[in-house]
Amino acid sequence: MRRTLLITGASGYLGRVLAARAVAAGYQVIGTFWNAPQPIPGVRWERLDVRDPAAVLQLVAGHAPHAIIHTALREPNDWAVN
């Protein structure tokens, strides 16, 4: 069974590199985006506003990832509320 990895902000600069490498390493990758997903083969995309706790909980409960890597950033100062 492949391990599932959830990467928030997988459409961003850091997240897309991590997502591509995780797919190449054999992980099942769930990537979140806000504006548009990136063309990364093997990533299942989910739109997510990380500032919405209910949406985050629903996504995590729905996919039950083995690990989460948080790289999402909505605005320069939003990291403080995540």
C-alpha cells in the first residue's frame, strides 16, 4: 500500500517541488491549491483555503494522510493564523 502525503500549497514554489519529488518517490500525493493547480502528473488536486478550519478538517478526515507537509501561504501575513 502506498503511503499518502498531503501537501498544502502544492501549487506554490516550494510545494510543487515537494509534490513532484514525493510522486517520484512513490507516494500518493494530495496537493492543495487556492488559485490553480500545477500540471504535476500523479498529484490529486483539492482546492483549499487553509484559513478555514472546517475545510481543513474535512480534507484531512476524507483522505487520512500518513503525513502532512504545510507550505501554503495566502498572503504575506497569513502564515501567523495557520
